[in-house]
Amino acid sequence: MPEFFVDGASLHYEDTGEGEPLLLLHGNGEDLHYFDKQIPVFAQRYRVIAMDTRAHGKSTHGEGELRFERLADDAAALLKHLGIKSAHLLGFSDGGNTAMLFALRHPEMIRSLILNGANADPSGVKLFWRIFTWISYWLLFLFAQFSESAGYKREVIGLMVSQPHLTSVNLSAIRIPTLVVVGQHDMIRASHSRMLARNIRHAKLVVVPGAGHAVARKKPETFNRIALDFFQDPMKQTDEEAGLLQEQ
């Protein structure tokens, strides 16, 4: 079982295929198996590195507070450990949030970027889901008085409650070719996804019809085609074409 030790944590990862490196970052409360329908397909063209984020899956928590900045640095450290100078990066949900921090903190290590269902701040999530998350968070706060595992889960969900806090200025500093992908019925507000694509330079937005938040899991053929087309030629669209997509 491949493991990498960094900053007090043991990080589990899988390394599959050959070609240009492609790093996959899963969402909150999940593990690398979220991408089970992507890894075999992507590995036909790319060297795919999928990791369990710190405190998720088979990776341990380590010391200190969970923050997206720390998760981004973990991902960068893993690539360096594998001798990879730069990679394509695909992040889903909280993995997308981590990916944005990665792009800000280690821009030289990213060749292209897919943000799937990401949000720059908690208000980007639709109100129903924010309320649901808050209720879960405070219930776990109560249970944490009696259960260590509940306290552990509370800290993980806390990422969604209080982080990240990226401004339009932060987003405009991301100058890597970027694709923002969301489902038509995503838990991320449509206006928020448009805002991401509008503020990130060289970004374009794709909305998958009939899909919810977990586009890659529920509509893998569509998602895989979109992702592979983008990775093959991240700058294929002109700025004008990207702008038209953002208005839809």
C-alpha cells in the first residue's frame, strides 16, 4: 500500500498508468475511490495519482488543524515525493477547493486545472445544503463529547462550514488554464460557478445537463469525455467562446 509521510500524517495514494501526470483530489468525507470510474479511463493516457486527503480514507490526520491550505501543501509534497515537477489537477467539491489553494500556493506545479463542484467560500453552497451541513456539524459537536470518531467527523465537516474564503482578487491570481464543471442541479449555486469562471483567468464553464453534484460518479462517460478533451488541449477555446459559455 503506497504511503507518504508528511507533517505528522501518513498519506495513502495510488499511482497508475503512464504519460503526463494527473492528480485527483476527492471531496469531503470521501476517498480516492470516488474516482473509480475515472482512474482506469484516464490511466490509458496519463499517469494518474489519486490520494486520500489527510484525515480521509486510509490517510491519517496528523497534528494540527485541518485547513485547505494544509491539504494543498500535502498534495504538492506528494508530487515532489514522486519526483513530479508539474501535473494536471482535477479536484471535486472540497478537492476543488483544495485545488484552488494549490494553484495559488504552488502555481508552477500545475499544467491545467479542473474544478468540479468547487466553491470559493461557504456562501457558494445552496442554502438547503448549508443548513444541512450546519445541523450535521452541531449534532456531531454534541456526540463528540462521548465519541472520538464523532469529533473526528466534526472536524472534517467543519471544512465545509467555515472554509475556504477566497476573494475575486485571489481567483484572478490563478492564471492556469482552468475548466469549471458543475451539474445542472449542483449543490453549488449557478451564479457562484459563473463567478469562478469569470474571475479565474483563462477559465471556462461547462454545465452538465441533468446532473447533480457528483457528476463524475453519476455521469462518468460524459464527465470523462469533458475532462479528457480539456486536458488534451486546455487552451483550445478562445476567451470569447469561454465568455459565451459563462453567460449560459
